[in-house]
Amino acid sequence: MQVQPLDDEDPTPPFEQLRAQVARRVASGELPAGTRLPTVRAVAAELGLAVNTVAKAYRALEADGVVATEGRRGTFVASSTSTGRADDALEGAAAAYVAAARRAGLTLPEAIRRLERGW
């Protein structure tokens, strides 16, 4: 897996840029299930980041079910079945949020602003 450079001009923290990049590539199928990710140290060296920054991104990806760490074997893209369940859960959460926002009388822009604040 080749890691794409991060955007120094983006106010988003580097760990979040990396997390989002990997998650997008997994969701698009560019990184299929079973793909081994580079070590935390290798990514940190490649991007010029602190090891802890990359480790934080990997931990977030694991918590989201995007990757699975298998000890000394490394970190791998999680199986597509777990990604499919995550997609289903996300769709359900989105539908629940839309319903709650509509019940509260929010407009779409108001609902989006609240979502962005929560992000």
C-alpha cells in the first residue's frame, strides 16, 4: 500500500487525514480485504509524522472495524463482511439522525451544521 501525502494546508489533524484516506481507499475497494498495511513506523517515516500520530490513526481505523491488527503479523484490511456491516450500521444511523432532525424541525443546513460540530 502506497500512502498518499497529507495536505499541510488542511486544518484537519494529520492522524485524521490518514485515517480518512485509508477508510476511503478501503470503502472504494482500492484496498481489498486482507491487504496488509505498512507498519506504523514505515508510514511515519514516509509521511514525516510522529509514530504516535500514525498509531492513533491505526487505532481509530481498528475501532471503526476498517482494519484488524494481528499482533506481530501486522495490520490488515478487515474482511468485507465486517465492512458491509459497518456500511449497514452507518446507513441505519444516518436514517435515525434524519428522522430525529426532522422531528426537531431542523432544516437540512441546520442538521448538517450540527453533524459537522459533532464530527
